[in-house]
Amino acid sequence: MAFKVLGNNVNNQSVRLLLNLLRADHPGTAHLLTHANLSQNDMIKHSFQQSPPFNRQSDKSRPIRQNTSAILALVLSTLSMPAAQAVTFFSDDFERTTLEPSAGTPNGFVQDQMPNSAYQYFSKTRVWTASDNNLELLTSGFAGVSARSGRHFVELDTWANSSMSTKVKLVNGQNYRLRFHTRARSLFQSGGGLRASVTATNYNSGFFSVGDTTNWTGWDFVFNYSGPSGEATLSFEATGVSDSTGTFLDDVSLETTIAGNPGIPEALTGILPPATPGLFGNEKTRTDIVTPIVVDKQAAVALGKALFWEQGIGSDQIACASCHFHAGGDNRVKNQLSPGLTHAAASGTTFEPMLSGALGGPNYTLTKADFPFDPNTDDTVTSSGTFSGQFRTTIAGSNNEDCDRDVSPIFHVNGVGTRNVEPRNSPTVINAAYNHRNFWDGRANNEFNGVSPFGARDVAAGVYINDNQSRSLNFQQGVNNFNGTVDTFVNASSRSTSYAVATSLEVDDGSPNQKNILIRFDNLFGNANGQIPPGSKIESASLQVFVTRTDALDFVSINQMLVPWSDSSTWNSLTSGISNNNLEASSTSLFRLSAGGSGNQSFNNLTSSVQAWSNGSPNYGWVIVTGSSDADNWTIASAQAATATQRPRLVITYTPPARIVKKPLKLTNASLASQAVGPVGSDFEMACRARKFADVGRKLLNRKPLQLQAVAVDDSVLSSLPTLLGTNGTYSTLVQKAFAPAYWNGDCGSQCGTPNPGVTPTGPYNQMEANFSMYFGIALQLYQETLVSDDSKFDRWKRGTYLPTVAERNGEVVFNGKGECNACHKGPIMSNAALLQTNDNVIEGMLMQNNQIAIYDRGYYNIGVVPTAYDIGGGGLDPFANTLSFSRQYVQSRFVDSFGVEPCKFDQDNGLCLDNSPARRAQNNAAVDGGFKVPTLRNVEFTGPYMHNGSLSTLEQVVSFYNRGGNFDNPEKHPDVKPLGLTPQEEADLVSFMKTFTDTRVSHERAPFDHPALAIPNGHVGNEFVVNGGNPLDPALGVDEIRHLPAIGRNGKSTPLPTFENGLK
């Protein structure tokens, strides 16, 4: 029984590891531990039969292997460690709800605008999309209830039961736990309740139903997800009486059932990158664009992989993969030096001697003696790219383009041009899909605009849509900025009275008390956002009203009005009320509704009226009258009703006239798409000057994918190309399979732009060419989302299937303790820049080394690699002169990005929790200059050189850098970067631990990390002193040396990749 007693106090990870190691040796021991572990599963409320965590085995003992006692000693030494929590990858506490900084909240945060004890209705929040009846956001004090955490919580019974949903990404076969908290409005409430569910293609979790409790109650539901890996829908819906009194909800989260702790590195099992709403699902509330955008994910991923490796993307055979071919990064060592272009000083355009004493500069071959770099140099080790030049036209059948080439004043050897080298090191693209923003400085915005890296900052960005897809709009006074409802009633017993401001409207057929309701919705038609384009085909129209007084014995009817009226109209002003005589109102009833129904009721079949208005007829609205017998004061809420969701609502589904329109694209959780479109237009990385993205589309759309590159017959993705393309398929074929027709099947005429002056052909772009940047960004994101590295030694260790060495285990202790590495490299991605949780803070507060509190962008830190002035990183500006930093936006109260902040959750809040006003924010210091994105440590063994400037060549040099507290004590430096006092053995153990992050699929290029063939420029013939001219592109340019990467299929290679250090002499 000793094992059973021990088992009651151990964490699941240790039990799993012990069982997996011992089951074959001593099944009786495993049996005891299994039962001890199962006893921990209390307080879990769910309706699913759970599979036992381990298969039962015979209790009959077998001889114990010779090393069992040693294994027991090692494993049991960890059993007293505190139990860890599972990793949460989705959460919402409803503290940040506004959609946009301008959505009724000038300062950008809903908590700035809502006092305590308040409520507000939302059709969509930053996370959730509500059903027709909206969700209600409440603040502490409403109905005498405080939020379970923070200040905000929600209710799903607004004026009738409603629901809300969001997109999450799940892995087939994985167990997940859904957690949330609920409570009733009051001690006396009855009939409330809600239920949650998770659904996907061919999967439905069933309902997780809860009733009302008088206090906040936490609920846990564990389920096994058997749907396809990828996007699923998490929904909540009210189930109680539909009466505006519902169940409160707060603190929703989804987590893996793999034990973990977000504060330290943990296994990535079961966690996919965050979902991008609108990409796959039909988002009814998205009136700005047509959804879904992607209709065939397999085709989109194939398109993305082909484009990522396609050498025809660049002006001179540079592919995206040319800088990301080696474990997602770049391990070239020749012609990889840049002179510090981000440094404003003169040295930013000149090369400095190497630490080895060598000249350095263009076409130099790096050596081991050059590392680590002299900290005082502003030169960087990055990636060589294009020769550039002035773009003229494409060349048929060639990946090269016709450009007026010129020799760079910086990148040349004695006047012979060399390829440009970008300013910063190329980070790995593997697992980059988890980053909230991308690029070292975060300029690849979380929101993809379809054109550039800058999201909503780029106000000129937009995509071209053939806007003839059916969609729906709701019109309700005071909701979504609509203020066009006009309503009143006329009263025969008070003939001169106007009811313009009445909060309720009445119908009565009895003489002399006859009453008729008039209602109209103005400004329905136009070309502004939220309007119906004139001439649209009306598919359906219905008027929803909230009935407060009924008459079960009668009916009410709605007829079209034929004469003008206003909300100040009276019985007398309309000449003795309204006659359905085809003069004042139509004699034909459009819909007959029972007067006996209360609450939400609907007049349907109003299509003919709205169609006439769409076609240009004047809109005089409708009149509501009673049936043949006397209905006594049938009453509905008016447009002036205090409760917004009870006001009349007109719901119209329509198909606009066929036309091409340019609309802003706003796709959240899409920073990889934002990142993808940046290099294609850079004259350092891939392009000749003056080339537009549409020119790339014009070049490639009619080509066969990768037509000049070899593809392995067993490529994990591209082997499907023959099936997807058919006999003569092209990139255009893949686009049409992958994307919704609205994004490619229209006739632009001259609306979609033209090439720059001097570029041929000069004709206007078609829709597919004009939208090529959107296809490119989305397809590359979807491909890179498959590049998830989650099967390293470390992951297997945490799953209980790998026994670490003593050095690896000791290294973990250093990593999470004395080394303080987990201050920045947290969670399953091992980077604070990765936001697994949908609604995490993007700003943090910290106590600087001068004991002053500062705020900074989460996951972007100044660590003292070089003086801040050499490269201000995240403190820089975008091309529109906006700060890249969230923290600076917050301090200045000038918001160009959509994000939320919870100062009450800062480690150091500097008083902002109590006072989040613009004046108080302005008193804070934003320590963002010189801040760079924290890179993932996964596969770090193969992603050298290290740091944003590539100044370190080995992990040993990295550990030494941190052990001495960095190179410079910059004022903005993160306080955890300080002398650590690690011993040589601790440094060695730390390196051993970091090497457990290597995924052998990455190191051996197995699927999904296999790839087509690639010819990579690898410096030029010659050296740093002499370069051979005569490049076929232009004789003034150096002849390229080429590194040939062979096509690799799904089974990878038998030998691992070399490290960066292996390539140095």
C-alpha cells in the first residue's frame, strides 16, 4: 500500500511516467498507482463515460528487470513535486469586449465607459458572435451581483433566450476540459440555466447543461474530441424561461488534459494555433466581407506550400523559403553580413572588422573565430536576398524578371554588385503561427488586411469582392449605430395627440378607441457599411416586435403604407386615421399574426415591400391594424423603449447587384498572413523596386505550381497536386479551388488598379491578380499552421514516454529556477510572444532595475544585446508614423490597433488598476525601445545564429550571455536579465535541457517539414576581396554560388540537419 499512499499526492505527469516505465516490469505496482491516480478525479461534472487512463493488466508479477530500482529511484524523486495545472489555450473573462477602439469607446476600452451596475448589448465582441437576441454585458453591482473575476460578466437571456459562439482549434483524439462559472441573478430566480457544446464537421460533443445556483459555481466538463483536427465551434445558449431574466456567465476556458503550467515550458500536445474567425465559417455578422473566405482547406494548404517554396515569387529567384529552409530559419554563412542598417549613425551603412580580425563585409564567409560578435559593433548576421533594381516586366518561362539592375552603394565588392542583406536575423517559421504578432519588432499585425503587414493602420488596404453574395442585415434603433426607426400610433379617442416619444405602441379596433401603429425604417439603402446597395434582390424580410400586451382571440395584420407620414402624425393629420383603401395603405395584408403571443413575435413575408423600395419606390413603411373582431390594446415596445433589444427590428436577407467593390479585410489571429506579404515587396529581400503584388500574380497565376522545381513523389502535401490541378492546372486553378468565388470570379474592368509607370504590360489588373496578396498571405498562413513542432524529447518527457538524463533534468531546474529563463520563455511555445489564450493581456507592468515601474509589450523585451540606439525594434514606427508598440498607444491614448488591457492583472500596475484614465496612463513610462520578440526555443539547437542580430553562434554563447547579465545595461533592459552566477556545470546542463526541445521530424525533415527542391543563392564566386562579375541578370552583378537543396518526401532523411556552428570553419 505504500505506492498507493504516495500516489494520492503525486502529479499526473509523474504517475504516467512511472507507469509507462514500470508496466512491463511490475504490473502490480502499476495497478496500484493507476487506482491511486484515479482517486484524484473528483469535482468533475460531466456526462461522458471516461476511458480508463491505462489498460488493465494482469496482477501476475514478472521478474523485474535489472534497472527497475534505479528507474524507481529517479522517478520517485519527483513525486513530491506540486501537481501542475493543465495548459489553458482559450479563455475569456469578458473584460475586453469592444470590437474596435472607436466602437462607442473613445479611449479604446469598454471598462472606461461602463460604470458599475450597468449593462450593454452586443451582437459581437472581441471573442464571441451572438445570435439574433444578442448577449448582455454586465458590470459588478448589477442585480447586486459582483463579477466572478474582474468587473464584467454576461447574460444570455436579454429579452429572449440567446446564444453566443466562438471558434477554437482542437486536435483529433485529444481530451479537453471546458471550464466556466455560472450563477442565478438572485436567490429567488427560477427557470434559468444554460448549456454549452462543441461542434465541428462530423462531431458534436452533446450538451453540457447546468442549472441555476445562488452563488458563482465552477463547472468542469471533460470530453474527447473525435472531429477533424482544426477549427471547431464552442457555443453557449440560454435554456431557461425566455423572459429577460437569465443565468450569469463568467470565466470561460478550454484546456488540455495534459498536465502543465503556463508559467514554465510544457508539452504542446493538443494545442493548435488560435482560430481566425471568418476564414472558414459563415459569419452572419460579417457584412464587410463574404464568408467563408476559404472553401477548400486542402487546396489552400497546397497553394501555401507551393508559394512558400516557389522561386518565381522573387524578382531574381528568391523564395520565402530561401531564408527559412533550415529548421524554419537560415544557416548560410557566406554573404550574410549587414552593416547595421537600423542604426542612424554613420556606421549603420559601413562594415566593421570582425572579431577574428578579418575584413568582413559583403561576400565574407563567417568563421567560428568571428563569434560571439564584439558587442560594440552594429553589424548583423542575417539573410541575403535580392539584387533589386527597377522593375520593368516579367520574363516568360523564367523565374527572373526584367529589371534595370544597379549596384548597391553598400552591398558590393570593388564595384561588383552583391545581393542585399536584410537588417535582422531570420527567425524560424516553425510554430510561428502561435505568435500574436510576427517579425522581430511585431510589425506583422495580428489583423490581416489582405495587402500589407500593418492591419488597420494601412487605411488604403482592401480586397476586391464580387459583391453579389447573399447576406443579412438587422436594423434596430440604437444597435450597431442604426438610428433610422420611425414609429408612432394614431388614436381615434385622442385625435390630435402625437405619440412620437411613446415607449410602447398600441393597436385597437374598437370604436371609438381605434388605434393603428405606423412603423418605418429609414436609410436602409445606400453604399455605406450597414446599408443595402440600391437595386439589391431582397430574398426575405421580417419585422420582429416585442409584445407586452396580448389578445388571444384576435389577429393583427401588417399592410404597406402608400403616403408620407412622420412620428408626429396624429389621427386628424392623417384624415381620420388610416384606411386600407389602396390610397393611404394597401388593402392587401402582407402577414397576419396572432395577437395572443407575447414576447418576441415576427411579421414575415415583407419581401415585396422592401423589394419595391430597393428598386427605387418611396419607403413609407407599414401600418399594423387588427383583424375583424375587437383586439383590446395589443401593445408592442417602440423604438424609444429603454431596453434596446425590445425595440422593433427589421431583418433583411438580400443579394446585392453584381459589382466589384474594394473593402477592408479584417482577419484577426492572422499575423502570419500579415508577415507573409511583407518580404515580397521588399527590395532587400525579394523584389525589384516598383513591382506591385498584383504583378507577381500576373507572373504566376497562369503557371503550373513549382514548374521549374522538383517535388518528391511522396511529398506530404504537394503529392496531391496532380489530383487538385488536373492535366493543365495552374496556380489559378488552386486559387479557384481554395477561395470563395466572390474573391476571384468578377469582372474588374478598370477598377482593380494598374501597374506602376514604366511597367509592362500596362493593362488593368483582373480581380485574381489584384487579390493575389490576399491569397498569398492566407495560403502561407494555413501552410505554416501545419508546421507545428510538438514531438520533441521534451514533449515526450512531459507526456510520460521519455526518461530524461540527469543533465537534462538538472537543466530544467536551472531553466525554471536560478537561470530565470522561464521569465520570457513560458508555456508550450516557450515564448511570451505566443498568446495561446484568446484574450490575454498584450501589455505588462514590471519593476525596472532602477525600482521604477514601467509598462511594456508582452513578449517584446530589451535584453541588452546591443545599445538601444543600434535598433529600437518594437519602439519604432510603421510607414504611417504610428508607433508599433501597444504600450505606447496605451500611454498616449492614441489607438491604431484593436486590443484590450486589464491593468488589474499587471504584475506591477502603478495605480492603473484604480485609475485607467488617459491622464493616468500618460504618467507611465513605456519601456519598449530596443524590445524584440521573444523567439520560441523549440528546435533551438538548429536555429542559429542567435539573437535579433545573429551575433551568437552557439547555445553555449547564449547561456554565457545571460549568465553575465547581457552586454549593456540599457535603461529599457528587462530586470530579469542580470548576472546569474551559474556554474560551468549548470551552464552545460542548461544547454542539454534546451536540446530536448528538438523535434526529430524537424531535424530529419520528415512530414510536415518535408519540402520541394530549392536553389539558394549562397554568396558569390570569389570572396570579400574579389567577386566575379558577369551575372546573367546584369554583367555588373556578381555570379551567384548556388546551394542546391534536394526535394525531400514525407519520410525525410536518415541524417540530421547540421547546426549553424557545424557550417563555420
